[in-house]
Amino acid sequence: MGLFDLFKKGDKVGKDSAVDSSSVVKTSGDTSKKGANRDVITKLSFHPEWDVPQEQKYVFNFLANDLAPLKPNQLSLSAINIEPSLANGSWNVKAFFRSSLSEAIELGEIELLILDKDDNRIASHYFDFKELGVIPAESARPWIFTFPASSITADEVPEEGWKISFNLLSLRGHQLDLDDTWKKQLPKDQQEKLAEIVKTLPKLGKTEVNFTGLQAKLNDDGSFHASIFIRNGHEKAINLEQLPLEIMDARNVLVAKGSFKLDPVLTVQPNTTKPWTFIFPKELVTAEGADLSRWTARVPQ
């Protein structure tokens, strides 16, 4: 079956999922409020490498005429249909990717979601939007997004009312999650420095939780203070009630070891990093001769 065979005369445009373009891409276009409420009718646009037969152009034009207008500076995914593959269980999701920007854009990797009529996630997968090519200003480009079987959690193709949408959480990027106590104690410039450090840290896996050392200090009373970045790559918040923790110095020698009861529970929001300071009392510290030029924090298995 060829690409164009998947688009049929009987197809209909379904639900639309539009977002403000600023959450997806930085542009130099006019984002002022002037004309912000005008309707933008997107024009049909084909990938430059597509050689579209005349009959198929009729099908695309018919579908494009059913698209609702957008507001300026929006990006949208307009659902058409899902064609399941009997060969490998993947879903070929037909949709229009639309832009109401006043300039052409080219995007990179973006995670897309399939949501059922009740907004439950039933599939998620990353797509390289560079494959769609440059999207002209105020245009609608038909495309097929293939969700592999491994990315699908539903047993069957959803009923009417489903939609394809951007995962705004992944688009937002990994951010600093600063507790209110830290916000009160730290000057604004130091908060900004922490946010910059978070941006430089290695990218987390989608289900990864990571502990990264920030600052360590051995006090005169023999206690050890370790400030640590708790990094949550999940799309759901994590709650820490009890945390066993070990600190290793540059020689990978144990410096401190203890278990911390967190009351109230320490919550780290999805796709964020939260700094927290753990104080090891003297009896849990073996720091004599420790090399703290580099150190690591780890949760013992």
C-alpha cells in the first residue's frame, strides 16, 4: 500500500489540537496582540518531494476545506483517521500539521500523543518533524505519523473523538523545581544560577530518576552537608518518603551513609530537578582524608 492509498475519499477531519507556537518553537514573527483574534485559514501544502496525483489532490483539498480556522501564532494537529497495520501492529495516524505563523518554520524532534475521547493517553512516540520539511506560513501539510506497536497501550483503535496532540510537558523542557523554602532563602541571582546549571546537566531518560551532587561540606562538628539535585525524568511526580543515601568521594571511597525520613513527603514534579540538602550526623560520617574535589551521591540497592 502506497502513501497516498492511505488517504481515502471517505476520510473526515476529526478533532483539532492547537497550541500557542511559543510553547513549541521560537520565531521572529509578530506575536503582538494586534490582530490576535483574527481567523487564519490555512492553505494546503504538500511536501516538495511528493508527486501527488490529480485525483489525490482532490481528496486532500476536500479534507483541507473542512479544517477550522486557527488564531495567529498557533500550531495544530488535526486528526483524520487511524489505519492499523496488520503486519506489525503499528498505527498509521493520518493528520494535518498546521501552522498559522506568518513565517515558514522547520521543527525538530517532538513527542506526540494519541488521546481517546476521554483524554486518556493510549499511544506516545517521538517524531522528527524535520522529515515534514519546511512548513510555509499559514499552511496545512498532510502527514502520516506511524506509532509503533511498542508505543501503543490500547487494545484497539479508539472510537470517534480521539485526537493527536503535542506532549507539552516534553516541549517545555527540563526545568528547575525549587521548593518554597529555597525560594525564600536564596537570592534571585542564585536561583537563576541553579536554573542554568540544570540546563547543562545530561538529558534524562523518560523513566529515569537521578541524584547529582551539587555542593558538599564537612562541618566543624563532624556532620556532613550534601546538597543534591534530585532529577525526575518521569512524566509523573515522584514522592520521596524514605531515602537511603551514600556519598562517595573522588576515590570512590564511602564518606557518609544514612537513611532519611522525609516529613513532609518530598515531591519532585515531572520532568524537573529539585535541589535538596541532606545532613549526615557525625556518627554516619567517615570523612577523614576524604577527597571532595569530586563526589557522587547514590541510592544503595
